Amino acid sequence: RFPSRAASKSRVVCSASLGTEKGLILRGKSLELEGEPALGSRVSGPILNRYIRDDGEEWMIHWTFRPDSGFDEKVVPGATTGYIGAGFSNDGIAWDVSKAALKPNTEDWWYFDTVHCCVGDVQLLSSDVIRSDGSVYFMYFHGGDDEIVTVGSDEVKGYRTRIGVAVSLDGRHWSRIEGEHANGSILDVGEEDCFDADFVAYPQVIKVGSKYQMYYHSYDRKTGLYGIGLAVSSTGLEFKRVQKDPIRVEGEDNAFFAKGVSSRHVIQKRDGTFEMFFEGVSESEEHSIGRAISADGISWDVPRSSPILTKGEASDWDGGGVGKPRIVIMDDQSIRLYYTGWDSKSSSTAIGLAVSDGTDWNNLVRHSWEPRM
């Protein structure tokens, strides 16, 4: 169930300018909410959920944003992490924006996310651990504290991120659940010999049988590669990593992800097999979106030698790269692929949408739409 929209103060994210830029559906620039920081020019990481009701459909989106002012830019400079926003829609394109759903935890000094946070996944789940009359929303997110980490020649605050969980009854108002680690996280960074010793980020959780599988990513400074990690849980609240190395993701031609894979969306199909839409990084640091398949959700094959979505033209809003994919399977088995686009002319990011040609999920076209006012 969704809360009454009349109960919240929001503005519809919809302007004539969006309709002129192919694929673009959500840009935070110039949008301000009463009593809240402006969304700013960096909005990213769309997490979509679609629910069917008797009188139609309801959509929920969560994303991450960093205000252009009033935010400590010593926190992972150039990143989009900061606050987590929420929005609601009846078509998945034009959104009523709620106030910030989750902010850095400045109240508990020992917590892992005191300076920035970033959404990874939102799911409607039932849990024996959380007492409620029905299912509750689980938000899996990562965040960092004010520890300074040396990265190359830079001293970076908030670089060492960890993963936490929050719960909600309506998708707007969230409460953190303190994890088993002393810093409140449900998954901490790995030991020194693990690929994820620096940070763990962008968690996504799926339920496979009676267990929960969490996919996340990190960057191994020893190898210079991004990789996806796997952790498991019986409750959805306490996770244990499966191995110290990233899971296998390979293809006959790995050129478009030669430097590894990072953010991703994994789904389990009706036949029990798995599909993954992932952000690949090439040797030249170009970010694009690929597709992989797996029989067990652990070892992955990339059947195509090219990505299914690449950056736009240099003058486009997403001409600097695309990533952070999230798919929604529609009733006709076509997909909507929501993604983050980087502007090559500035440091801004925004959220876009590409749609498949029917059931051919490899053939995607950026969405064009007529703005609603």
C-alpha cells in the first residue's frame, strides 16, 4: 500500500525541458523541498518498484543525491552520495517527490554512515525478525563516516563505506536497524587480503529459497579492478560474505568491462536461472551497461561482446557515461531500464530511462515522452 499523497509536501518533477532530452526523466537541478536541502545537480542510482492495484498501478522510486551547497565536499569528492530521496508515480515517468527519505546519521557518532549515505536496494519483504501486521519495506544502503583514507595522493573522507539496513511501513519514513557490527553495519569491509578491504557499496538483495543473497561491489587497489561480492543471510539482517574474491563475471570479449563490473541489478527468472544487468568499466574508464546470465547466481557469463546501453552523444545529458542500472519487467515482458547518466560537459548526473523492443532485452531505445504539467 502507498500512503496518501495529500499527506506529504511534494512537487511534481516534470518540466518541459526534460521532454527535449531523450531518455531523461529525473533531474534534481533547481528542485527544492520545504525545509530540505536542494537535490542539486547530482542525482543518481534509481531504485524502482512497481505495484499493481485494483484501480491501476503505483510506482516508487528511491535515489541518491548530493546538494550543490551546504555539503562537505571533502567527502569522496565528485561522488553523488549524500542523501537518499523518494518519489511516487502512477506511470514511472513523472514523479511526486517526497522529503529526504534518509540522511547521514549525525545523531550516533559511532555509526558507519555519519557523513554520507547511498541507496542500493528497496524491497517489500516479510521477515520473522521484524514484527508487523504484514510485509515491510527494507532499504539496503551504504554509507561512510569521517575516517580519512589515503587514496593515491589524496586524503579522502568517507571512502571506507559499509552496508546497513532501514525499514519502513510506507516507503517515505525510515528507521535504521542496528547491525551486528560495532559501527551498526550489517556488512563490514573485508579483511586485508580480501578484494573488498577498502569499501563495500551498492548492496542489492534477492531471496533465493529460504536465504537472502546480497550482491555488492568494491574496488581492489591491488589489482586495479572493480568486482562484485556475495554475502548470504537467513534473516535479511545479518550477512556473511561467501568468499574473499569477487564472483566470476566473464565473456569471450571483456573489452567493455576490462576494468571490472560494479553496480548491478540481479533478477531470478521463473525457470530458476538468473540475469544481471551491470555497469561495466572499460580500460579507458568508459562506463556502459551490459547483461549477464547465470545458472546459480554465482558464476556469470556475458554472452555479448558489446554493452546493451552506451553513453549518449558528447552534447547529450548522458554523454559522459551510463551506469547504475535498474530494470522493471512490464506486463508484456518488455523491460524498462532506469539508469544514471553522466554529463561530459559538467559534473552533473541525472536519471534516464530506456525501453526494450518487446521481449528483446538486448535492443534498448532511450525513452521519449511528452511532459505532463
